[in-house]
Amino acid sequence: MNEVYDINTKDLDTVADILALIADTHRVAISAHTYPDGDAVGSCIAMAGFLRAVRKDVTIVLPKEDVGPVRVLDGFEGIVDPDAFDFSVPPDLFVCLDCADPSRICDARIREWVGKIPTLNIDHHGRELFGTKNFVVKDASSTGELVYDIARAAGWTIDRPIAEALWCAILTDTCRFTTPSTRPSTLRTAAALAEKGVRIAWLAEQIYQRESFNAFDLRRRAINSLECWFDGRVVTIALSTGDFAETGCKKQDGETFPEIPNSLEGVQLAVFFYPFPISDSGHTRISARSHADSPITAKMLAAHFGGGGHEHSAAATPALSIAETKRAVQDWLATVFN
Ligand SMILES: [Mn+2]
């Protein structure tokens, strides 16, 4: 088993517990967080593949239009949008993936299942154990790695589409195997998946080398917005509702933009401000990344503004305009960085 588990075992139900929960069910719904990223979508597709192989009637329920380039995965087409799902017939089991807490679940109607129908919660944020059974490992690289560990312990068969879904989950959540959460176990998992025939170069090209010219225009605006605070220890970028509207871009087009300020020399804390939802200039997303030498981690900043996430990658959404949010963040950081 994964070597990160020994420091997190208190959060873990066993795979035997999980299999017992699954055994009594037939109609399974799988879902994940709002604006599902590569880890959310890949984990859902893999879990669906595993459960279908053991003859469950499985539906993945996710807002498809909010999904970015991982839509190239086999199995994406079969995903059902919440508006097309028949909520009058609840599933026997809800598998909730990559959600720190129920408020992160992508649809209010799905959120209502928690506490009402058997729920399996698999996640690596670790804020809340809201499932009937929980497989929550706070420091794991990705939910995809946890789904792999369950599958391996359960003896489930990994075919190429499942391997590619898990590969994308791990690849994207580790920023291509570079985050501090990337452990030897992560790479062993990746190697095991590669042996199932993952099209590594093709997937990388689809995910990282297919930026539209509109998205590139948005990136250019983000770069132009760059500000250095506190001698460059904090670097920010910001996009407005107008930037998204004028370029015809969606939220997912800016998914990797925190890397823009985060990649500069000497940066300790990088922050990307944008309207959230992108049409609402009254709410601002603070998407933060931090380095080990930062006196304020991304998680501390997010927590101060009512959000959460991982230690060095976290977010919050205060009900403030971008200008107000920037001022509030700068004022709060000044107490530490000045
Ligand atoms: Mn994740």
C-alpha cells in the first residue's frame, strides 16, 4: 500500500469496508466537485469502469460543459449532465470523488444524497469525512491515485481506458508529476498505469498543447496584469468579467494560470484573482499557490478568506469585487511580508 497512508490511517475505512458497502448496491451514481478538473473527471471515469466490470448500473453525473481538455478521455461521452439525470429515482450508492466537503459537490440535487443514501467518499483534501465510508488521504497526490489503490487492493481489472483516466487524474493534479505530493508511490502507480498501454505522449499533447487562440489571448491578458508585491515575494495576476467575455473564454481556460505568477524567480506566494462565476463581478476567486519558504501558505490565505484546499494550492471566493479583494489580500499579507 501507498506509503503516505501510515500518517493518515485514522481517516481510512478499509478496502474490505468499501467493498462491503458496494456489494449491496446495484444502481450507482458517481460525481465530483464543481468545475470538474482532470482529477475529478479521470477518477469518475475510472471508478465507473471498475464498477461496471462488477456489473453495477453506473452513471457519472457531472456538468459536462465545464470540463476542460480531459474531455478526450474514453468514457467522457457517457457522462450525464445533472439536468439530464432522473433525480426521482435515487441511486443505491453515491460515490463522491475529489470533494473536500459536501458544499463542493457540483449540483445541489446531488448534495442532498449525502446523509440520505449510502455514500462512498474518496478524496485527498481531507477536510470532512461526510461519507458512509471514507477513503480520505490528505497528502495523497490525487483522488486518482486513491482510486487506483482501492482497485488494486480489490483486485479489479485495469484496462487501457481506465488506466488513461487515472493517468490524467494523477498527471494533472500533480502538475505533471512536479508537486510536493508526488511521491515514489505516485510514480509507481504511474508506471503500473503506463504498462496498461496509456498513450502518454498523445494525452500530454491533448491536455497541454491544444490551447485555443482565445485562451492564449486570455493568457496574454493575465500576463499583462501581473503585479509584484513585497519585493516580488508575492506575485499576482487578475482577470475581469470583461477579459473572459471579450475573449469568449470559460473558467476552465484559465485553469493553469496560477502557474504564471508561481513560476517566477523569488516568488513565495502566487495569487490569481478572477470573477467567480466569471460573469459575476461581485464575487472574486482567490486561487493561490505557495512555495515552502512562504511565511503564509496558500491554505492559510484561502482559510483567512473562508476557503480551503491543499497546503500549497488553495482557493477562496469572498463576496467582493476584484479591486476590493486585492486590497484586502494585500492588507492582510502586509502584516507578515512587510
Ligand atoms: Mn484532486
